[in-house]
Amino acid sequence: MKKGEIYEGIVEKIDFPNKGLVCVDGIRVIVKNAIPGQKIRFRIHKKRKDRCEGILLEVLENSPMEVCPPVCKNFPACGGCMYQTMDYGDQLSMKASQVKELLDGALKKSGQVDSQGGAEYIFEGICPSPLQWGYRNKMEFSFGDSYKDGPLALGLHKKASTYDILTTDDCKIVHSDFTKILKCVLDYFTLYPQPFYRKMQHEGYLRHLLVRRAQVTGEILVNLVTTSQVQPDLSGLADKLKKLPLEGRITGILHIINDSLADVVASDETRILFGNDYFYEEILGLKFKITPFSFFQTNSLGAEVLYSLARSYIGDTKDMTIFDLYSGTGTIAQILAPVARRVIGVEIVEEAVIAARENAALNHLDNCQFIAGDVLKVLDMIKEKPDFIVLDPPRDGIHPKALEKIIDYGVDRMVYISCKPTSLARDLEVLIARGYRVERVKCVDMFPGSVHVETVVLLSYKKPDSTISVKVEFGEGESKVLLDNIAKRAEAYKPKERVTYKMIKEYIEAKYGFKVHTAYIAEVKRSLGLPMYDAPNAVEELKQSRKRPTAEKVEAIKDALKHFKMI
Ligand SMILES: C[S@@+](CC[C@H](N)C(=O)[O-])C[C@H]1O[C@@H](n2cnc3c(N)ncnc32)[C@H](O)[C@@H]1O
């Protein structure tokens, strides 16, 4: 296999986040932007020791998993919702198994294994997003052109392109109000032209349009980001936006000036064209003030699922001091404050910390404190010790030195919320090596159609088992313990062989001549009240509501469970 050569193959699986695996003549090739089961043509562009990397050229045959027609006219050019043609249940299964595989690997590597050599923890599958479409409360659109010297475009970058912009006036992951606002701004600057910003030349005016629309309250904040190279009067644009027939309500229109070289949405100066420079959203009955640059989960209804799950993992917090590290606008801290003695949030974005303090006052919570700064440094300044720690770091995970400081507190339990399973797996290896063990894991799909997934992990500190001293003399005679008896007792305490789904399937196939799906075994086990720890993932729950095993299969599964002495 040589660089530049073209091959064809079937995508066997996708590793997180977007790495399709194709095997050609026993060589593994990673090709991005594919779907499992697709037959693709690709060109080799990198050759490594153990694998090659290829660029997708063409999908030759669709995957059997592509059962839904694309809902968006920019698919697949945009690349934002790569999995939109897959059944939603299959998207969930794929994300759950990607996370499980990564965590299994990390746990095995760091020694948290069961007697069979498998990773020992409870993997509880994945919660779906309450909305499959229209779930995002924030979108950053860029100005540009969709081809060299083409008309002004406003939207998202074409897949794998740094320059070409697709006008996303049909995007289905946001509310239709976003589209109306995008079209209004694009029409305005088509009528009253201004040059878009060209990053290589550092020339032009129009950079980004950042729209935030609260899912629950319907409040909208529109932010136009430009350079200061031109100074047009924008009051006409603000008037047009105010007159739009929207379902939500614009509470602020901001003009953000950004002259930095970096292609990020940032502010050197913010001018209010209309209303306020914030908006409100509600999560789990609490109210949150959100400013343009403070982090807030982009799927508000999904955030309710995420925080409820984290809350259930955290458990009883009465009389506890909790550290909410990487606290954003203080959502988690405020959800925990009513059931804790005290919560301390640490967040690097000052604007988010100010909003978090205001939010706590708004929600009548007086036992929260928010500190602005880098977790790495702030932990040295806090005198109090936590009883429980919640970690919700950015995508790259926790700085190794900050992680050491967090571990040094030695709290009994922690909850780690992660938006990137690869950095989570890396941090878990360190936590396990330093005495923590992963107890429970569940994912939440906050980003349907996309490659992303959120994961919640409950960790506990592994204390040595309690010990008792017993004086025993071995040998024959009164008050002496026979060595044989010890061996017998040891045999009785030996853990029973774990019966796997594979063993049950093989037994049934050999005896009855048909195959049974893991989901069916899981369903029968669940109906009999058997523990589900070893279920590969709880997505099986999701499948179960659509497919049900026949009576014949239920009987075969029960027979297998009896055979293996599970019932
Ligand atoms: C994934 S967000 C979580 C926010 C919050 N827990 C929530 O659910 O809304 C991560 C947050 O960490 C903040 N952050 C990033 N690096 C940080 C650091 N070194 N120290 C403190 N906060 C940091 C980001 O600004 C962001 O608000």
C-alpha cells in the first residue's frame, strides 16, 4: 500500500470520533466521514507503522444502516450531521459502543479488571436526546463565499474546507428562528454589501453571526461579529431583525468588534444595538442568565437529562462541601446547592463567573461561591476541603497537574462529566493508577446526527478492604485448622465463572439451531429481575421497545439461563 494509491473497501466500524475502519489485504486503513457498512473508494494519504490513513473519495454503495433520507439540503457537503441518514437507535448504539470500547481499554490498561480479565464497571448505555432535531440553542455562522469570488454566503464551513462557506438556511438541528435570522442578515448585507473577512490577508469586515436561542424561554440573543475596518451604520439591520416574525423573542442585538488574527468568535468591544447583552434560559426549574461568551450546554433539554443523570450518580450530598470544577455559568453547582451544605464553583471565564453569581442570587441560593481562575491555580488558594468533586472539563480534559491536585484531596467519590471520551479515557487511567475505580458510566446524546457524545462517570476511592487479625494454628488436633478444610472453603468462595452473552447465544444456537440477539437476552434477564451488570450496553433497552423476542426465543433463553444456573 503506497501513498496516493486508490482502494475500495467496506467500512467495518467507526471509532470515536469519526474514524472509519476499512481493512484491505489485512492492512487497517482509517478513513474519516464514513458510515459503517458503506462501500467506499479512498486514497491513501498517510502511511504509519500499524495502519494507513485514507481520504474518502466516493461512497460506492450505501450502508444498510442508512435507512433515513437526508433531511438537509447541505448534506453531506456540510459534514455537521454526518449520521443523519442512520436510524437514531443505531446512532445511539454506535456512540455507546465507541465509548465503552475506549473505557474498557483504559480500565484494562490501568488494571481495573474483573476475574475474567474484562473491564470491571457498570456500563449503563446511553440516554437519547429529548429532541432529535432543533435541539441546539447556539450556532456560530461564518461569512464567506461558497466558491472563489462567489456571492456572499453565511453559514458553516464545507466539510474539510477552511475557506468555503455553505449558506445553512436549511439547518435542521436549530429552531427555524435561527434560519429566519440568518436569512435576514444575509439579505441585508447582499443589499448593502460589505466585504467578508479574509483571514489570510486579515482584510474585510464581516466575520461571524452568533445566534443563541433559549430552548425553554424562547429568548434570543443575536451577535454580529465584525472587524473595525469599516464602520457602517447597523441600525437598519437591527430594525429588520426586530420586525422578524419569530416564534421566540429577540432580547438583545449585539455588535461585537473582533480584530484578532485568530478565527474565533471573541470580543475586543461589544456595542448593544438593541436590548440586553444577555438572555435567560431555564434548566430543571432554575433560571440562568447567559452572556454571549459564557459556556452553556448547547442542548438545553439534553442538559436536563445530563444533569439529572449526574445528580443521580452523585447521590446523597447532605452536609457536604462540593467542588464544581469547570463550572461555566454555575449550572451544576446550583442544581446541587439545595441538597448540599456548600458548593464552590471554579471557572476560567470571568464573564461566566459573574453570570454564575447572579444566577445563584436569582435562584435564591446563598450557599454557592464562584471563583474565577484556572482550576490548576485556584485549588491552591481554596482553604476548604471538598467532600465530593464534580468535574466537567473542556474537550481536552484535565491538565495533568490539576488532576494530581484533585486526586490529592482523596475524596471518596467523584463524578466526571466529559464531552470527549478519548480525553476522559486518558484521565481515567491516571485516576485509576492513583487509587480510584470507575463504578458506573452512562452516556447522554447531546448532539444527535453528529459524531459527539457526552459521558458521565461515577468514581470511588478504592480503600483497602477492612482486615481482622485471627491467630490460627495449622495442622492436626483440637483447635487446629486442617489445611484441607481451608482449601475447601477457598473453593466455596471462589467467584463463579461469569456467564457471558456469547455463552448463552452459543448454547442456544447449538441446542435450538437459531440465533438470539443480545437485546432479547437482556430483555428476558430484565424481566426475571436478574442483574444487568454485564449487559454490553443499555441501548438494548432502546431496541427492546421496538423489537420483541418470540415466545420460542424467550423459552430458549430461559432454558439457557437455567443451564448456566442463573435461574
Ligand atoms: C464543558 S464546560 C462545563 C461548564 C458547566 N459545568 C456546564 O455544564 O455548563 C467546561 C468549562 O470549563 C471552563 N474552563 C476551561 N479551562 C478551564 C480551566 N483551566 N480552569 C477553569 N475553568 C476552565 C470553560 O470556560 C467552560 O466553561
